[in-house]
Amino acid sequence: MANKIDYNGQSDDQLSESLGNLKREQFNLRFQAATNQLEKPSRVREVRRDIARIKTLQAQRTSAATAK
């Protein structure tokens, strides 16, 4: 977890772009796992958690914007 990204400092557009990249990577990792070519199994968990972090942050920002 040395390369943990701080998503709080990113704009909404950057978050959406990061989410798209992570989902693409998640798809590729699933494909590699299905064909037994996965080099780093722990990366699957990291990507899944990063996706959850971004979605949580987006939900928080949305609810904060509607509360105003």
C-alpha cells in the first residue's frame, strides 16, 4: 500500500477518470485470473478497494451538494 493515492484532492472529473481506469484494470485482472496468468493476486483486492473509495467519495460529495 505504499502507492496509495489520495482521492480527496482530486476533482470530480479526475475521480471519474480514475474510476474508469480502475474498472478497466479490474476487468483485465479478472481476465488474467480466469486464464491463470495473474502475477500479483493482491492487486485484485487493492483495485476493488480503490473503486469503493472513489464511489464512497463521490456519494459523499453528491450528498453534500444536495444538502446545501
